[in-house]
Amino acid sequence: MDFLHQVMPVLWHVLSKHKRGAINVSTVDDELTVNILLGRKRKSFVNSDPNVLLCDISQFADSM
């Protein structure tokens, strides 16, 4: 749950740039999965360490 509080501002930043965006956050077999759908483009981030996943998502959001 703590991971969601850390990653939500980054995810809102991604969604604020795209009107047709959707985000799905889930856990499967102790791995966190974040799927970002931007129109027809899809980007997935999977990792068991929340800090690494947060870093990857932040880099993606900054590159937009």
C-alpha cells in the first residue's frame, strides 16, 4: 500500500498529459505490474522491487 502512495503522483503526471490514458496496477506472484495505456500505445513495467519500479516509471514520465 505504501508503494501506491509513492507512485500515484507520477501516474497522475502521466495521465495529465494524455486525455485517452488508463493505468492498471496489480500484483502477480510477488511482482508488481504497472500497465500504462496511452491511446493505442501500451507500456508495461514489472519488477518485484517497488523502488526500482518507481524509478523506471519516473524516467518514463520525465521522457514524455
